[in-house]
Amino acid sequence: MNVDLLRKLAVLAASAVFASNHDAFADVIVGLPASTTEGNCIPFGCAIGFSRFQEVYDASSFPTPIEIDALDFFEAPFIPSQTLGGGDFVLRLSTTSKPVGGLDTANMNNNVGADLALFASVTLPSGTAPAVLSFTGTPFDYDPALGNLLLDVSFTGIASGGLASFLVPQDAGGLLSRCISTDGRTCGQDTSALITRFVTAAAPVPEPGTLAVVALSVATLYALRRKAGGA
């Protein structure tokens, strides 16, 4: 086998491992496929009378650990003239031992995990709802091997007149559910939870096996160079 071919094989081996590792860090969307006829306006589109919202996502939706840098929610396009009522929203994330459809409705605080962390604190203006409502926050490292993922949203200052719906799945398929509260403690539970995209901006960190392959590739190239050049 000639030197040029060996060099190409070594480079391809390293590239393939890095590409495979990078794919594990892709964004995750939980709740697809979306229904073409269903949307829900709580909590971001019509939260008058409510004060807290929790949504749980089954760990099986996440193939690998992920650094969550942003959350996206999708406007239901079949509802015309959508407007946000505005208000102040605090979004927190945590791992939870509670299953989808099994949140504690008597005390919402029992649903949060020990790693509960502030993700974002945002004031939404009133006005036309965007096609994608996005929240960028403090990165949260989530490991699905440790439990399900919980989004906890508290909100105040909701103005009247807002009515904007965001997509929910026609069939949640056991992947997500929600609980909504008027008093911040007790809540009513159902499956009309929001389809959510978890966005990661993190670069992949090579695993030990990846580093070993790259080191082998570099060593191969060095050996080939010495053989070809006699030095």
C-alpha cells in the first residue's frame, strides 16, 4: 500500500471518530411529530390566573448527555393574529426522579431535583408572537442516565389580552407531560405539554477512545513520513 493511501486512511479514521462524536451533541426536539391542529397557550401565551408551570421530559428522548444552552418553543401556525400578553418569567431546569404523567400534584417542590438551577429570567414584551419563542440561558448539563428532565417556570405580571399558542404533540407518547398551578404549589396534570427544542452550542469533548484513535492516526502519519523520507 503506498504512502499517500495510508495517509488518507489515517486522516479519514480520525475524521470519522470526530464526526461521530459531534453528532452526539446535536440539538434534541422532544414531542415531534406535531399535530397540525393542536396548540397550547400556557404558560407563555395566556397565563392569566396561573403562576407556575412544570414540564417533564422522559430521559429516553436524549441519546447522550447534553449541555442545554437554549430552549425553543414553536408557534402554532394555524391560529391567526397571535399576541403575547407579556410578563416576567423565571425558567429553571433540573433532573427529576418523577416520571412523565407522574408529577407530584400536591406539592410541586417535590418534583424538582437536587441540581435545580436557574436557566433564565426574562421579561417578555406584549406584542406579536414569534414563530419560534427562544430562551437563551445559563448552560445546564443534563445526563439522561440520572433521571428525567424537568422544566420549572414561574411567572408574574401577566397582562390581559394575550393569546398565543405553541405546538403540542397530538400524542405525547409517554415522552412529556405538564402540571400547571394557580398557587405555585398544587397543580393539575395533563399531557398538553409543549414541544421543546433543546439547543446546544457546546463543542464535543473527545472521549478517551477518540483521543486514542487520533493519536494512532498522527503516529501513523509520522511513521509514513519517516519511511518515505528516510529520516
